[in-house]
Amino acid sequence: MEDFINRMSNVTVNIKNREFLIACEDGKEEEVLELAKIFSERVSKLSERLNDLDHERLFLLAGILAEEDNKNLLKNSGLDKAMTKIKKIAEKLDDIY
């Protein structure tokens, strides 16, 4: 565990004119910055539509909508059904062995 903590980096991201210092795995800084940019764009679009929402609720809503997008992508790709089948096969194998 200590080795993992020693391999952490810090990245500063800006979302809605607020800076946040985020820890990430060493070597993943660019990926975190890219994801933060996408999240920031989502937050900005929501903010334009929902002017009176405070930062916390705006961030929460953006996170929930991102999860909804992920769920829909998984569902539409068919991976959710494949994972269900794989789990059932694994359970049957566990019963056999």
C-alpha cells in the first residue's frame, strides 16, 4: 500500500473557474487532465441551462449524467449482456469444481 501511495502524482484541474488539486497514479496525469476537461465542459453546459444551481449540486448532476452515459454505452454495446453470461458460466464452473 505504501508503495502505491509513493507512486502518486498531483494534478491541478480547473472546473467552473475553481481549481482542484487531484491525486492520480503516476503517469496518468494527461489522462486525468483530459477527463477533467470533458467533465468541465459538461458542467459548463449544465450551468448555462441551470443558472441558479450551486457548485456542489451542479457537480453532482454532472457526475450522475456521466454515469447515465456510461450505463447507456455499456448497454448499447452489448457488454452488459456478455458480462451477465460470463458471470453465469463462472458460477456454473464454481459449482462443478
